[in-house]
Amino acid sequence: MEHNFYGEFISQSIIRIDENTVKVKSCMKLLDDNEIWFQPNEHINSVGNTILHLCGNIRQYVISSMGGRTDIRERDLEFSTRGGFTNTELVLKLSETLEEAKSIIASATEENLQRQQIVQKTSYSGIGIIIHITEHYSYHTGQIILLTKLFRNMDMGFYAGKNLNTRNAPSTN
């Protein structure tokens, strides 16, 4: 029986995206509208800017490039915006962007995953695009978690009930 590596790749990518979404939404529930726009210094983006940036990045890479939609990204605005969206609006914007992107990823064929496309003057396969946005989303999720922990001085409990010290069983390979 042949293993469907493309299907496994798509499935695992969507699982990782969904795991990060749970974490971001958990953080957003703890932050008020002022906190989401707080910028600790000029080198650290606010949570609000980070979410706008994630939406722009995911839209450009997946929805526009893989999905064939018009590229409407205005990257500089993702970082220069200092308000104008509430916590609720940002969560909705992120959720809608992710649902559209996941739909495109879930329906990708082997040809879509192998086809080279240009994004920001760099050539990526569909697989490369999915790896990029999954890694990029994870990276910025960590930043949102860190800022939330700074505001709330609390353990987020993402691994509560899991024994992370369990060792792997020996491989049978």
C-alpha cells in the first residue's frame, strides 16, 4: 500500500495552522483593545500589527499565489497601523483569512504543490509556500504568546495535562 505523502503533508500543515490559531485566540481573549495595540518599543510590533502582518502574508502567499486571487497586500500598512481594529475585528480578520487559505491548501493537487510560483520576487513550490506560511505563523504566534505572558504574568496552559517528559519508544525501522 502506497502512502500518500502529499495528503499527509497537507493534513499535518493544517493541523499546525489550527494549533497556532487556538493559541492566538486564547491570547486575544486575555488582551483588551489597548493592549493589542501597545508597542513596547520601535523594534517590537504590537499584537495588532502582528495579526495584520499574518493576514497580509498568508493572503499574499496562499490566497493570491496558490489560489490565483489578486494580490492586494499593502505590507507597510501592516506595521504602521496604530489602531482602528478592535480585538474582535482582528480575530475575525485572521479567522477569515485562515479559513480561505486552509481551503486552498486542502484542495491542492500534486501539481499545485509542485508548481513553482513567484512571491516577493522569490520562486516557491506550493509545498514551499505552505511550509513558509506555517513556519511564519508559528513564529509570530510565539511573539503573541510572549507579549500576552508579559501583560498577564501567567502560564498559558497550552500543554496542561500532557507529560512532555515522556521518552520516545525505540524505532522499529
